[in-house]
Amino acid sequence: MNQLEHDHHPTAIRRRLAAGARPNYLRDWVYGGIDGAVTTFAIVAGVVGAALSANIVIILGLANLIADGVSMAAGNYSATKTEHDELERTREMEVRHIAADPDGEREEIRQIFAAKGFEGETLERAVEAITADRERWISTMVTEEFGLSENVRDPRAAALATFAAFVACGAVPLVPYFLFEAGRASPIALVMTASVFFLIGSIKSRWSVQRWWVSGLETLTIGLGAALIAYLIGYALRGMVPA
């Protein structure tokens, strides 16, 4: 029998539920890490394809690393903040509706749980239990009627996770160009970046149904595919910019 993810002893369940659900910032890290590695390596590949100098690789790579990292973090902050705003707006709306038309809101609860298979006296007891507590009533309407989660990530933490992952993974393709000449740095950068792609995909598989190596190869293919396109564009435009 496979080992379960958590203990189902009553004491363990009580402790886990009392702690509450915690926001997961994995997607912010994966989002930033993949984009950082892809965009920076794509720039490196484009410059290499155009046969430009290592100094240009470093300049363009660093400029992208900081500017795009900040942009990604700001975008994620705004998107996550929007989730908070939507949740707060919906909660305020339900507060007004419950105050203005409590019978109508009870009927909504009744129909929601009737659709889940509750009926008769069981349904009425469920409606009574939910609407007896105002906060529980509001939360139920928010999650059941509008499909919103109240376990929303902190915008600042989400932005920081995205920026940190973007810079950490995006710096990998540039490191060899600080240590070696362009001709020697390019294959090293390719191997290092490919490893980052595969590692991110493998880690991501822990929260998906894919096998670790399938997820790793999928992410590797996406990253190298973007880099190949950039390289071919740079190669096609070779000679337009002085090396």
C-alpha cells in the first residue's frame, strides 16, 4: 500500500485543520524560474546566433535579468492583488445582500446544497446551520456561489518569489560568460541552462500527476525550443549589427 500524504488519526486531522490552509507559492517560483531561464537564455542564444561578442551577451542578459524580473514581479503582484480585491468586493456584496434580503440568501444556500444532493430535513438542517453564523454564511456564499477561494496568496510574497526565481534561474545562462570566452562559454551555458529547465520541471512534478522525468523533459523542451527560435532569428540577422 502506498504511503499517504498525511496522517488520518483524529488528533492529526484536528491539528491539521486547526492550522488552516496555507497559500502555496510554488507556482510563483516555477513561473519566475522558467521565464527567467527561458528569456535570458533566448537572449544569449540570439546574440550567439548573430555572432556578437561576449560583452554584448552580458550587457543584454543583465539588462533583461533585472528589467524583466522587476516587470514579472510587478505583474504578478498586480494579478494577485486583483484576486484579493475581487474576494473583498464579493464579500462586501454578500454582506449587503444578507442584510437586505436574508430570506433570498437563505434560498440561495438551499438551492446550492440541494444541487449537491441534500434534501428534505437534512437540507433544512444544513441551511439552518450555515446561516446561523454570519461569517460562515458569507464564506459559504463566496466559495459556493462565486467559486472564489479565501486562501489567497499574499501579493508581496508572490512577487518576491517570482523575482527571486527569475533572477536565480535567469542568471545561470550568463555565468559562463563571466568566466570564459564566448566560444567556450556557449556550450557550458547550454548545458547549465538545460539542467535548470529539467530541474524546475522535475520539482514541479511533485505537485502534478506527471512523472518527474516527463515533467522535466516537458519543461526542457519548452525552454530549448524558445532558445532555438531566438538563435535562428539571430543567425538570420547576422551581420546587421557590428560584433
